[in-house]
Amino acid sequence: EADLQITKTDGREEVVPGDSLSYTIVVRNTGPSDVQGATVQDNFPGELTNATYTSVPSGNASGSTSGSGNISDEVNLAAGSQITYTVNAVVSQNAAGSLTNTATVTAPAGITDPVPSNNTARDTDAIDQAFSSISGFVYLDRNDNGIRETGEQGLANVRVALSGTNFLQNSVTQQTQTNTDGLYQFGDLLPGTYAVEETQPALFPDG
């Protein structure tokens, strides 16, 4: 029995196309048994290019010391030992949306891992091209067709609230008021699912 663990981070939450990234991956064996022939795997997503890596074992661990492209490394981990990988890569110029990179460590046959939930590590960054905004108008829809047409008055100082969850599973809430033309806008939004709700202005019935 051996509890194999893996962590992974690039210390970033946002990247831009062309950025150079450095990931740190740490694989540990907290025991109680030594492990021969565990597999460390990291298949880099298409948003990453020119990936190279080096590794430094400590505490009577061994495995590949360097390479390029995906990591598929068979390692030996004595109880209490670890291997630290440093991965350098470049964000593709065509990357958009988000960048998720996942690494795993898998025990060999004959070894039971009592905590398999810590055998996978995932790092997710927003790509700045993914930042966007949601905007619209609060207006008097005289013909009730859902389209703002010439002559339909924008309503100023109406409170509008945005709520939702971005792709990082963080809750997002914002509030604003419409300008003199009825325009509202919410900016700096990551990809996610959002809803917009107005506070019905006084003296105007809802259509």
C-alpha cells in the first residue's frame, strides 16, 4: 500500500497567447510502502507548444531527468520520496478561451493506493482573449416586440444585476445602473453562464 500524490501549478490565473509558462509538478509517495514502476503522465493540450521538462528526484526516487513533448515517465518512489518536474512551454498564438493542463500519477499493478483522489492535478488559466462583456438596453418597448426600434425611449438610472458562475466555478455578481440612453454594461467577464435581471423602474409596467 502506498499513497501516491501529485500537485501541479504554473502560479498564474491568466495568460496571453505567446506567453512562456513554467509549471511545477511534484510527485510524492507518502508510504508506507516503496513503489517501483509508477507512471507519471502529462499530455499537454493543443494550447501549449514547445514543451520541455526536467526533473529532480529526492529521497531515494528515480526517473527520467529531462525530455520534450508529453511526459510519460516510469518512476521509482521510495516511501517519503518525491520527484519535482519543471515544465517550460509557450501558449499558442491561436489559443483562446481557457487553458487546462492535467497531470496524473498511477500506481503499478500490485500496489493499492488508499487515496486515489490525489492522483490527478489540474491547472486552469484564463486566456485573456476570453475576457468579454455583456451589455444591453433597458427601454420602453412601445410595440412589445422585444426589439429596440427608432423612437423607443431608453430608461436611465435603472438598476441591473448580473449573476452567474465562470468556468473556474467562481460565483460572479455585479451591479450597475443604466446611463441616459438606457445602456448597461458588465465587463471583465470570464467564460461562464450568467443571467441579467433589472429592477423594474417605477411608473413602468412590465411588458
